[in-house]
Amino acid sequence: MADFQPDSILLISYFEGNISDPATKADIEAYIASCKAPEVVQACMEAAWNNTSHLKSDKATDSDWQQFRRLAGIEAKRRTMYPQLAAAAVLLVLIIAAGGWFFKPQHKEKALVWQTITAAPGAPHQLQLPDGSQVTIFPGSSISYVKTFNTTVREIRLSGRAFFNITSAAERPFLVTAGKYTTQVLGTSFEVDDRQSLTVSLLSGKVRLLDNHGQPLTDLQPNQQAIIDKQAGSFHLTTIEANVVTAWTSGQLSFDQEKLNTVCTDLQQWYKTQIRIEKKELLQKRITAEFKQLPLQTVMGILSQTAGFRYRQEKDTIVIY
């Protein structure tokens, strides 16, 4: 399967010897051999070794571990995978098999259960993850994670916009996936917005942006923002005031020369209402404003006066003209 891309839980399950379906095993092995996401694969291999240490027999010796580390490139403490990765993966599975665990009676694999949290309209939703990390979800946006989130690899799937303040744990990589792109966290606070173009904004620490093949695109420094054109696959970096960009986490909508179309996108999610701009020339109108805990009608009144437009209410839709 050309587009097959296993998640970290499936990879760890494979390295632990839990995948019994031949087709699935073949797809995973082809994915490993392609070296599309070497950093994630290596982290999953290390996690599988640690998870199964109590199940290995005496045949799994220290020299086996050292050979595994050498083939996988772990000894160098790098996050670059060598071509021998596939051989290291096979060695790991064989070592586990030597302990007799791989040939245990097969049991039906449990389907991964993703828990989804969606922020209601009107205010950001504050959430503490099982590892102690803090997430603030923009109204109307959602995140998903599995119950085993804090055991090996910490993986989040994002739909919309959220701000993360991550608890540092180098042995458990933290990944935020939005569409085809993944933000690899190195102990930090940052925002990911996947509603129109994908933007990653860094407040503190360091993050790395990975493409859909798991290859690094760029590293971000504090007060930098990466803006990705999801259709073209291109990106550029810009300097921002991160505390302004993330002001919404404290209940304040803040816009600094934002296009009216972008402002309306935020207002639609925040207040759960439809807003339609009739005059095309207004789409590029730039807005600078701040609103905190104000009714939507008050917000629209202020915007109409400062931006020079009129609006009307049509059932559940606000029409700007």
C-alpha cells in the first residue's frame, strides 16, 4: 500500500510481536524499509524493547541489545536512521521470539480507542493530559488521543486550533498530527492552527515540523511561526508576537492587521454562528482589535464602525455587506 502510514501504537505493537495478520505485517515492514519517518520508527523500536524486557529469555543477551542498538543507530544518540533500520527491526522481533513470547497463543487484537475532546462555543476549553501537559482548545476545535497515551509515545490528533504546554519527557516523544503534518515537540509551549493554512506558532522552547513522510521541514525558535500551504506543500517562517497570537487562551480574541475573512473564521467558531461576507473587496480588509467576553452583537457593532461595513441578521447567519 503506497499510502500506508502506521501510527506509533501500531508500530510498537509490531515490534512487540503482536501483529498476526500477514498483510498488515507486510505493509508495516515495507513502511519501515522506506525510511519515511525514521525518528518515529526508532522511538517505537526503543519503546518496544523496554516494554518487553521482562518477557525475554536468557537467549536475549546484552550482546543482542548492543547489536540492536548498533544497527538501529541508537548508540550515537541520533535521530537519523541508517539504512540498516529494517535489519534492526527484524532483529528486535527475533530476539523477542527467542524468549518464547512471539509464539504465545494468538489473541484477538484490541482496536485502538481514540478519545476525542471538543471545545464548546463561547470560551476555550482547558484540559490536562495524562502526562501532566496542558492543552487549551479553541472553541469548536477538538483533539484526540488513546488511553495508552502516556506509556510510550505521546501522540495527539488535532482538528482545528489548540495551544499546548508540554511536560518534558525525552523518553516519550510528543507528536501533534494535523492533517498530513506533524509537530515534534522538544519540551515547549506552542500553538497549532489547522483550519485554513496550517500554522505552528512557538511561544517557548523548541519544536520541529515534519512533513507527511516524517521528514524534518524546519525547527522553530520562540516568537516564530511556520505557515504551510497545504495544497502546494510549501512553507515559510515569519516573526510574531506569540503572546498576542495565543491571547485567545485566556478568553481574549486579539487581531493585529488580520484579514476580515480570518477574523470571521474565529468569530464563527467562537460564537457558533455563520458569517457571510457579500462584498468581495471586504475579504482583504485588515482588522486590528481586541475583544474579551463580549456578546457577538457588540463585537459586530465595533467591527462595523472601525472597518467601515454594514451587516444584517438573516435567521442564523450574519451577512456583512
